Amino acid sequence: MLVHPKNQENQDAILHISSYDLALNIEYLRSSLLGEAIDNYVPYTAEITMTFDTDANTLVVSWEGNDEDGDILTYDIRIEEGTLEIVNEVDLIETNHGPIDAVPGRVYTVEIQSKDTAGNISVSTRSRLME
Ligand SMILES: [Ca+2]
């Protein structure tokens, strides 16, 4: 943009733009100093593994979480036997649960919520027949 230096109206406009940019930079710097993420991705949905032991009649659940930003993740787990909730635990740092009792012929559903430090949540579910 070409600005004539004697044009007072345009000088005001330039001053305004400079102030605006400065404010943005200060906000960016403040966020960086506080360690706040400017943008933060939702965690990837957890990869759930369900392992049945048909001799002991048990189920072991393990999962793998991942986050694009490398945030530390915590997990909520729910397990249903049919439509009956049999496990409900929150804020886990471990990535496995069990063994728990399992009955042949019943369907077990596992739901894992992966939660990052920025408050983002992803939900992953998996169902398997105990056999
Ligand atoms: Ca994240």
C-alpha cells in the first residue's frame, strides 16, 4: 500500500494496524511463555485389544493411545457385558485392565476415552463375543 506521508487519515490507519499486530504478538508470546498450546489436536482414538482366556474364563483389555501433540494422555474405561456395565473407571494412566471374569457366549464391549492435557477427548469402542 502506498501512503502519502502528509495524509493524516492514512497515517492513522497505519498506526491502527501496527497496534493490532503488536497485540497479536503479545498474545502469542504470553501463550508461549505460559506453555499454552495455540492449537491442540484431539488424541487419536485408542487401539483396543481384547484377549479372552477360555480356560480361566477371563478378559484382559489393553489399549494404545497416541496424541499428535505428544500430550500426556489419561483414560476412562467402560466395559459392558451385554448391556450391563461391569467396569467404569476414570483418569487411568495405565493402558490395560483385567483380567476380569468373562462368560462364554456373551458379548463384551469396551469403550476407551483418551483425554489430553488440553481437554480434548476421543472415544474408541470395540465389541467381541467371548468364545
Ligand atoms: Ca493434543
